[in-house]
Amino acid sequence: MPAPIPVAADFLLFAPEFGKAPASLVDSHLEMAARRTNAELFGDAQTAQDAVILRAAYTLSISPFAVRMKLVDQEQSNQWKRQLYEMQRSAAVGWRVFG
């Protein structure tokens, strides 16, 4: 089951450096991240939504738009990836595997 899609305003509170990004670009990354995040594996909707925000921040940070606009540096991009990885590890239960 896909995770709930956060609103762009919540995303921008977490990652204000993407404020210059077009709203449609932010929304598309949030939607893609929600499809790739299984809400059941995180146990509750809020934690799943946090994972969606982290995944969207990571994918947006490596997008051509962010690179071209120099909105983020490599360390920030890696930070979001590490945070998402740690969240996935702590949520993993038994046979459930993240990819």
C-alpha cells in the first residue's frame, strides 16, 4: 500500500532550499516517492509520510533541476539518503525487505 502523499508545504518546511523549485516538480517527486514507499512497512502513516519526504528530498536533490540551480550540494543529498536508510533499517521487521 503506497504511503500518503505529503503536501508541498510540509515538504518545504523540511527542505526550504527547494523553495525555488516549481510546485509541479516538487509535487511530482512527492507522488513518485509515495508510490515507492510502502506505508505498511513503517507501521504508521506519519512515519511513512516522513519517509516519503526524505525520499523526495533525495530524488529532487539529484535531479537535473537541483544540480543546475545548485540548490543543494552533494553532502545534503547524501544526508537525506542516509536518513531514509536509517529509517528503513529501524522499521524493518522479520521478512520485510526494503529496496
